[in-house]
Amino acid sequence: MRLTETTERFSDSQSFRGKKNGIRFDISLWEYGNKEWCVCGELVKDEDICYNTLWDGLSFKTLEEAAKWCENLKQDKLIELRENYFKKQR
């Protein structure tokens, strides 16, 4: 997966964007507490279907770990993760 840096000017954190398996990913450096990477993924065909790894407390120590997780994620797994998160919220 090719990542494009999308960090805004004068920003303290880094952000990257990529696309794989019909999912658009935003990978950001989360600096609350420890500096760790989090991922937000949304389906290309349906932007209402999205998932953020922070919802389940999942973060990554390196950008490479986050990118590898993204490359292995399939659309049906993203939908399953999202549905499981919202089931827990009820």
C-alpha cells in the first residue's frame, strides 16, 4: 500500500492516507499519553461504514505496524469490527 503524507503545516502530529482492498485509510500519530499510531478506515463505496482503532483501544508503536494492519484488513472484517463496537455501546 502506498502512503501519502497529509500532515498539515505547523501540525505537531503526522498523518498519512492510503487505499487498499476497497478501504480508504487515514493513519495518524496519536500523541495523547504515549506517542502511538491509530487508524481510521472507511469503505470507498460507502463512507457511512467506518472504523477507528481507538474505539477498541488498538494502537500501533510504528507506522509500519499500522500500515501492515491496514494491508491485511478486508471490507467484511472492517464491517464486523464496526458492528461489534456498536453492539457493545448498546
